[in-house]
Amino acid sequence: MKSCLLGCCLLLSLLNAVSAQSEEKNLRDQMLQNHIDEKAAVYEEVAMRIWGLAELGYQEYESSQLLQETLAGAGFTIEKQVAEMPTAFVASYGTGQPVIGILGEFDALPGVSQDSLPERKVLSERGAGHACGHHLFGVGSAAAAIAVKNWLEKEQITGTIKLFGTPAEEGGGGKIYMVKSGLFDDVDVVLHWHPSSENSADAASSLANKSAKFRFYGKAAHAAGSPERGRSALDAVEAMNYMVNLMREHVDTKSRIHYVITRGGEAPNVVPEFAEVFYYCRHPNPEQVKENFNWIVEAANGAAKGTQTRMEYEVIHGLYNLLPNEVLGRMMHTNLLKVGGVYYNEKELAFAEKLSESFGDILFNLESAKAVKPFRIQEEGTGGSTDVGDVSWVVPTAGMRAATWAPGTPAHSWQAVACGGTSIGIKGMKVAAKTMAMTAADLFSEDVKIKEAWTELNRRRGAQFEYESLVGDRKPPLDYRN
């Protein structure tokens, strides 16, 4: 009887302890969310200023400065111009372990200028726009970091929170150079998010990617009067493209290869003495990317030989695939469920309905912005690529998406730019900021989860793994958008 009573007492004591911990977490999470809500107007102003600047990769001087000022004003120490990139920075608060990193992006995309309206209205011909929502990404991450900093300070908790200001995600690969510079060597976990048309947090991969600009040099001549004296660089580009298109039949079906001709000559009656083509080469496996890319280089060499031109190429970026982390992904998903999705008011609903007309006959459920997608594990990447991939191979990393765009909005579209300039985008940004802040706070409170995340990382990448960048020894391509 005594042993039964003792067991009941122990069980009751355990239940009370669990209940107390749960209540403590609820109070902490509410404090984190309240801070973000209280400062929402400030964060909205900064995000909209960056939306209006729409600065391209490695040219985000004002956008980066705005984020740095916001973080410095909140008590962070700023390390500027890190990893040989003028717009990259690291903002830090606290001391000791654990060190939790949060990523923040802020570069725009060229050629998608758009007003914050549900119909097409270009603000600047050939201008840039935040068609991937990075103005929200950077500010939302800063909001999460500041909320965590305030909690650490208030509770006098040991540990460090870092916001990594990462430039030129769109093709410039800024995070690669931060990894190569050792900026993540002392970091225990990294969190990130991305704008989207839905809310989700999972353990999913992406495609590895390597890109290069292939430049051909020929001889100019009058295209009608003396064509025999010319050697066409444009012919070389077209010959290369033709061979690569034939190559597609013989590479792994999961491969993705895309190109644009960035320079093709100046006038039809002049044999082009210079031409350039910009290639992306993707695959779920970085080793297969290397093989495919080397084949593309062989095609370029063959094109140069066949047209009697000279070829050189410049690697622009090389990205690893995202390495999923189920331990961290499930933590983030739990917190996202607690925060919930995005609820539209009448004005926002009218905006989303009008915008959806531009999608043609495809119908999307606008109510889905409220929902959180079920947790999933996706071992092999499909779709796009990100330089977060390199980070995920050196530090356990987890990410999420928040509905900053109306359901059905494709990334890299004018519709994404439009949504990002409205309260719809801001509401999604707040969902992400709250979820990341709560997840970071969990990690400061649960060392065992950090250990489990590292165990998973080491299992996935292999015990003998040593990071070797796909870009080799090259420096950051600071002029790649010029």
C-alpha cells in the first residue's frame, strides 16, 4: 500500500512539474509574441522602406544599413562587411553557449518592378522588385532576434543570439562566403524562413546548384561586306546551347539546366566579337551537379573550337542542397501550429480576390492562408535552390515558410512583389518572426534538442564529411548584377 501511495505521489509530482514547465513556456511564448506585436509598426516601416529600395545582390547598401541600425538600436553588437562582402554583417547579443543563429536576406530581383496593386503596374522600366520577399525575410528575422534578445536579457539567461545579414541570395551565394570564412564555426543551430503563399515548417531538401557565365571572344567584321574575316562569338554561344540541349537526353532526369543569353551582339550587320551566356546547373546531389557542370564546360570548349573563337568562364555561385533536420523541423512546426496562419480583413481579402484574377482559370482557396501545412520529411530536393544549403551542411538548420503572398502566388512574379508591399506581407512576416523566436527560445531551454540535432546532422552528412565549397577559391562575385 505504501509503495502504491509513493508511486502515486511521484507521478503527481512529475505531472505537476510538467504542468509548471508547460505554463512557463506558454508565458514565455506569449511574451515573445507580444514584443513582436508591440513593435509591429516599426518593423513594418523598415520592411516597406527596403521594399521600396529594391536593391540587387551585393548592392543592398541602404537595406543592409537599415537592418543594422534596427539591430544596433535594440542592443546588438554589429560586425560589418564580413567575409569580404560590403553589405554582409553579423549582429550579436549575449555571451557563451548555446549560440543560436538566425538568417536574414534583403536582396531584390531584377526586372520585376511592380506597385503594391492587384493588377500589373510597373513602377520602373527594367527596375528591380522584391519578387521573393526578402525585404520581409530580413526584417522578420531581425524581429525574431530582438524578441529573443529581450527575453535573454530579462531572464538573465546565458547564451548568444546572432542575426546573420546575408546578401545576394538570388544568384550571388552570399552565405557560401560566410561559411567559408568560418562565421558559423561557433554556432550550435541556425534558423531561417522564407516568404511563400502558404504556411509550413518541415524537414525538406532542395536542389544543389552551380552557375557560371560563359564568355566567347571572336572577331568583328562587316556581316555582309566581309563575313569571312569575322568570327562570331554569338555563333559560339548558339553552338554551345545546341550541344547542351542535346545533352539533356543523357543526364539524370532529376537534373535541371537553364540559361539566358546576356550579350548577343550590338547590330545585325556586325559580326559579334563578344557574347555571353549565363548557365544554372541543378540536381539533388552536389556530386552530380559537378559532373553535369563539367560536361557543360566541355560543350563550351567544343563550341569555341568549332567557331574559332576563344572561351572563358566565371563561376558565379555553387550551392549545396539543403540537408533536412527532422529534430529541428518538428520543433519549428509545433511552434508554427501555435502561432497559426494569416487571417485577412475585408480589404486584404478583396486584394487577394482581385489578384487571383491574374492567375487565369486556375482557382486557389484563399482560406488556405489561415492553415498550416502538415509536417513532412522530404529527403531529396525538387524545385529551387538556396545558399542556406551550404549552412545546413556545417550547422544543424531548420526553416519554415509563411503566407506573405495570396494563395496561388508564384515566387519571382509581379504578384509576389505586389503582395509584399501590403499588410498581407506584413502579417506573414509576423507569423515567421513569432515562430522563429519561440523556436530559438526552446533551444536555449533544451540543450538535449541541440545534441539530437547534431547527431542527426552527422548521420546525414557522414562522419568523414569535410566542407568543400562548389565555388572553389573564388571571391564573392560583387559585380555579378552589373
